[in-house]
Amino acid sequence: MIDILSLPYRKKFSAELPKDSEENNFSRQVIGACFSLVETKVPRNPEIVHVSHSLLQELNLSVVDTVEFLKIVSGAKTFNGFEPYAMCYGGHQFGNWAGQLGDGRAINIAELDIENINWKLQLKGSGPTPYSRGADGFAVLRSSIREYLCSEAMHHLGIPSTRALSLVKTGDFVTRDILYDGNKKDELGAVVCRMAPSFVRFGSFELLAARNDSKVLKQLVDYTIVNHYPELGAPSKEVYIQFFKTVAEKTREMVIHWQRVGFVHGVMNTDNMSILGLTIDYGPYGWLENFDRNWTPNTTDRNNRRYRFGNQAQISLWNLNKLANALYPLVLEVDPLQKVLKNYGNEFLAELHKMKLSKLGLYNIEISETFLDRLEDLMERDELDMTLFYRSISSSENRENWEGFNSSLVNSSYKSNDISINDWRNWYEEYTSHLAKENILATELNLKMKLVNPKYVLRNYMAQLAIDAAESGDNRLVDELYQLLLKPYDEQPEMEKWYVKRPDWAKNKVGCSMLSCSS
Ligand code: AMP
Ligand code: MG
């Protein structure tokens, strides 16, 4: 174990890419640079809410001096003199080009070599930057708990994600209008220290391309390839195409995982798409409870539902299209980029099909799409809780005979009666005929299915309960959920109280079913 604070920083991003020459902190367009130096706001009365000991452990790190650690992860002090910086990027928001966005409230506080990876440590909510566009640069406890718990939960679900090292309350108040209805409230301020090998987004490239800044664009692409995709070789036109193809593959894998666990990101703008294929920027995200392909937790997107569960694949393709446009000045040929995009769609469908079958314990990919569509139509119609249903049929007694299967339906449905039994029976007959052809012991199949069908996910109401408690000073539920979600595929019999349907009170409650971008 190495004391994290004893690590010397080693600048990579901020050493190898062009820096903004302006050092005063005011909102502006930053041209010809990838980042701006900026100081973190010193919090009034910082206090640790939680530290991710599993992240520390995975990286073979420890915290020796907790007082000093709190100073660093709350922004009160620099990391061994490292010059903090905010990154410049743009993006398409809800389908429209938004120009420069950038880290409006994220500040990189260190770049550390840990076990062969150069990790970036970033404080979210540590004050305004040149990219704040008139906003305050702060974050509230409620959204910070959501980001903290979900980053770690996603990682333990086996889904690529930025990580969260710590969560602190700042002791400052932050004013927010949660539902944008004129009801402003002072909320508790907080800072999450998040970690990733890179926080570069599709929008980082888009902004440079939009500004015709081919010089810095090439620098950023080359930097990303050399540091994060070294296996592709020295940058060249061919390598740029391979780079795009690899980013597309990583993006596809990430979104298929989201579909597998019923995760809806909520704001898949291109500035929220990581170039490493990591789930990033946890805002109004959510997990499907009653299966509904049209569902989005983001009330800001209520009318168009652009980022609904059933549209995440298409949106990832749309976003990759924007990345292709941004890389075009380096490739100067449309066809190879188009080819990657075309394959993306086809491969996505094939992988999605495979993944959906695996949730049912089926591995013969010849099984028709109609079989899966019928299932989803029924799940939607009978409002089956996605997590409960799939987990339930991962036990043979709920899969191998109709009575057991029927009880899975009843137990996971949000409808009290009126389940379409005849249609289910027909579907179930076909299901058992497919299952019969799988050459595998029931006990083995149970194990396999339980590895793709998590038992515990961070339902919005669970996060909201932890938020309510933490807002009144009790952090125990944050810790309980953190511990629970370290092992989402394990039975954890003592935690069964979290293996239940969303309670009725949560159905229409702010923070549970309705979330805005206000954070
Ligand atoms: P998001 O929807 O969280 O991805 O944010 C979109 C853009 O708005 C990013 O450039 C953020 O840095 C910026 N932003 C969001 N909230 C704030 C805030 N409170 N202060 C400053 N910038 C913000
Ligand atoms: Mg963002």
C-alpha cells in the first residue's frame, strides 16, 4: 500500500497539450488550447461523507493522513503543488451544436502514475472556471451522492465508468431551483473527487474541428492515441481510422452493458461521451423499474425523450457520427469513417441480441428477434420490474416450471392483477423449448445467469433515501448502499430489503421518478 498523498504528480495532459495563456479566472472562449489553469475554491467547513476504500484498495493505495487528505479532496489545498486546471470542450446538447462548454465545475487537481496508468483526479463542484458560462461552478450534496454511489456501483457491475474516490460536504450553501419552477432553495454544497485515466470527451475533438483548429485537433488526437490507445501504433491516417473504430467498439460495449442492467444515462450529449468508452457525468440517470423502452428519468427531456432507454443505441451512433465529423480533417476521406459507422449499427444489433438471450440463459443465437420482442412487449404491458424479473428466472425453480415462472411474473409486476397469462404461457412454451436445447446443468446455468442479471442496482428511490438521510446529517445509508453495491451479483441475504419493487411512495416523487439537470 502506498500513501496516495506521497505520490509525486506526473503531468501528462497538462504537460503535453497547449495551455490557455490567460491565467485570470473569468468566463470566456478559450481558443487554441485544451485547458486553463484555475484554482479550486477553498470550502468553508469541509467534512468527509465517504471514501471509496475499494478504489484505494484496487489501486494499492491508502490514506495515511485523513486531515491532509480532506484538504486535498475538498479543494482547500493543492496536491503537492500541482497546478489545477479545467478542460476545454464543446458538444452537441439534445441534438444541437452548443459551441464551447468545458469543465464549468470540474477541476483537475492531480495527474498520478498508479500501477502503469496515469490517473487524473478531478474535483466536481469546486468553484467556477473559465468554462462556467455564468453558472456558479458548485454542486449540491444530492447530485454528488448520486454521482459518487453510481460511479462505484457501475464499476462493480462490470461496466466501464469514471470512478469516485471521495465525497465531501463543503459547509457552503448552493442555491438551486430543482424543478426550474421558480422555487429556489439553499442546498448543501459538496465535492466529488472523481478519477479516470482520461476525461477527454467526443466534444473535446468536436470543438477544435468546429473552430477549424486542425493543429490542436491533431495534437489532441495524437496525444489520445499515444497515451490511451498505444496498441494502435504511431499516429497516421490509417491509425486515425483504427482509433475511431476502437472508440466505436468501446462505446458499443458500454451501451450494451447499460441495456443489460437497465441503466438510462439521461443526458447522452456528446460532451458526456468519454473517448475511453467510460460512463461519465452522472446527472439525471436512472434504472428501469417497470420495463419501459420509452422511459427516461430526465424531466428536462420529457417531451422528446431523446435519451430514453430504447434509444440509447441510436444516440450512441448519432454521437459517433459527430466524432467522425470531428476526425474528418485528419482523415480527409469519408468512406472509411462511414464504414465504421455502418458496421457499428450491424454489430450493435448482433451484440444486443446475444446479450438479451444471455439474460435468459440462452446461447443459441439463431433464436429469432421476434421471440425477444414478444418478451419485451409483455414485460412492458405487464409492467415487470426488469431487475427482479431477470434475477428471479436466474433460479431454476422460477424458470423450469410454469408455476415458478408465473410466480416470478406476479412478484415482479407493478400491476396488482390483470397479467396477460395466456400470452405469457405461449411465450413461456417457446422459452422452455429453447432452454431444453441448451446443453448445461441447471445449477451451472443459474450461476451463469446470475452473472449477467444483477440482484441489486441503485434504484433512484434508494439514492433518494440516502440523500434525505445525509441532508440531515446521517451518512450511514450512503455507506450501506455503497457496501451493498460492491457485490451487486451476490445474494447478500442480509440485504434482501433492497431486492424489492420500487415502493409506491417513490412512483411520482422528485428525485425518484423525476430528475432534472439541476445539480
Ligand atoms: P452537464 O449537463 O452536467 O454535462 O453539464 C453541461 C455543461 O454545463 C458542462 O460544461 C458543465 O461543466 C456545465 N455546468 C453544469 N452545471 C454547472 C454549474 N453549476 N456551474 C458551472 N458549470 C456547470
Ligand atoms: Mg457534462
